[in-house]
Amino acid sequence: MKILVIGPSWVGDMVMSQGLYIELKSQYPEAKIDVLAPAWCKSILERMPQIDQALAMPLGHGEFDLKTRYKMGRSLANQGYDRAYILPNSAKSALIPFFAGIKQRIGWKGEMRYGLLNDIRSNKKAFQYMLERYVALAHPKSEMTGSGCLGALADLPYPHLTIYNESQQSAIKQFNLNQERPILGLCPGAEFGPAKRWPDAHFAQVATAMIKQGYQVWLFGSAKDNEVTTQIIEQVEPDLQQYCANLAGGTSLIQAIDLIGACKTVVSNDSGLMHVAAAVGGNVVAVYGSSSPKYTPPLTDKLAILNTDIDCRPCFERTCPKGHLKCLVDLQPSRVINAIQQFETVA
């Protein structure tokens, strides 16, 4: 069995897609699984032992470019793939397996994909969680009648990214870090928009409190998040700022994965790094504003999910329609601090 997967284009979705690969390997232990995805995904896929090869998608997110997709498909035609799983919902994402002549092409009903897919699943909404939707594709359509047919969410194969000690220690050394104190990771960014971002001042209060309790704080994110991570550190009490490391924009994705893997607990907005934190095995405090964990929760049993219960959430908007962000502002730092401390009690 040789399988091609057309992978998703977002960090969190790519992490969660590992559930499908684990399920396929459990059914076909000798199967070879290749994943075609954006080049930046390569570092994530290399930490999934189920994957044989990560293939770089030559096009950016949203680009159609039929000619390039045709050439890519024809270049894969002689690779002997028995089936393809197409995880994105777009019609264009199904073109390469079609052009490659892969006999069995499996995916959920999305844009006009009839013909491009020949095993098309139309009952996606019967499965609540994205992990369920990924795993369901590994099973015959006739058996996948709806949520519950796969068992409880906790029984599904959770993602688990491999952390290599040598790589982790190399990153720690490169950024002049240490592990003398337990590490609290903070992921204050959210690509989706400000309605997912817990206030800087709240993160700073958590950082200050936990440093006083013996922690150090590492802040993660992309280059776009560096401004917010800098503002958080500036709000930490001056004599405690020496225990903060601003890593946003400084690390590669694989270095961020390794360094998050060194954290005892991670506090994160609903973001891709939240899913990374869940997949590397530490404690996760997930802060939800405009979104909800009822679709893509962090997949770990070491988890505290926090949100407010005001009437207008979840609205799933990028910016607050009412302009007050109360779903985030009213979620007090004391609740996050208590959640972190609760992990200590359980341990």
C-alpha cells in the first residue's frame, strides 16, 4: 500500500492530521505514506514517524496555477500510489492526485470535486471534531455513519510529535537558554485575529506571578508576534524580566517545536502553537475568546480549557463585533494561574 496525502496548510490542522496517519498505519502497518504540503510543513511532518516522505507543494496557499498542478501530478504518476487522501476542501487541492492517475481518491465533499474524487464523503457535519473527520477518512464510507461510530474523542489517535534531545539541546544552546528553572511557555499570538488574543497585560500578570513561584518564561510566536511578546515582557516587573526569553520570530518552526517540548506548561490562545504544545506532551492551558473548543480542541489529557460565558461568545469573528472583547478581557489572569497550579497538584 502506497498512499499520498494532500495535507492542510495551517499549523494546527497539520498537527491534527497526524491522527489520520496513525490510523492508516494501524490498518496497514507496511504502508508508505507521503504527504504533499507547503514547504514550511516539512519540519512538522519530519517529527511524525508515520510519514515516509514530505513533498513540497510548489504553490502558495490559494494559488490555482493549473499548469503547475498538472506538471506536479504527472511527475507523481509513476510513483505507484494506490490511493490519495485529500484533506483540504478546495477543488484545486484534488487536482494533483487526479492528474497523477491515482485510482482511489478520498476526501470530504467540498467545492465542486465530483470526478476529481471518486470516494467522496458527504456527511462531514455528522462528525463534530476535526480529528474525527480526519480519522473517518481511513475507514470505509459505509461504516462512517456519524459521530460516535469511531468511539469517544479520547479514544481516537492523538497527535504526538517526536522531540529529539540533541536537536532540543542545540536550540537551547543557540538561544542562550537554560533549564535551571521550570519553564512556562506563552503563546500570545493568533493568526486568525484579535478576537482570539488574550490581553498582553493578562499574559504579563501570569508571567510575573509564575516567575515569583520559581518559573522562567519563554515566549513563542512568529515575527508578527514579536511586538506583542515584547510588550508582555515590558509589563513584567523589571527585576523579573531577566527570567523572560522572547523567542517570537527568532526560531524556526522546528526549533519552536523542540523548545515548546521543553516547557512544563504552555499557556496559549487558540492557535497553531496550541496544537503543537498539546502534541509534545506538556501541560496546556488553552484560552478561548471568540472561538470554541467544540471543533478543534487541543488533543491532550493534560489540559485546562478556559473561557468566559458571556452571551455573545463564541461568535467566531476575527474582530469583536461589539468592540469590547469582553470574552477575553473578563477572563482574569487568576484563573490561568490557578490552572497552572492545579497541574502542580496533580503531578
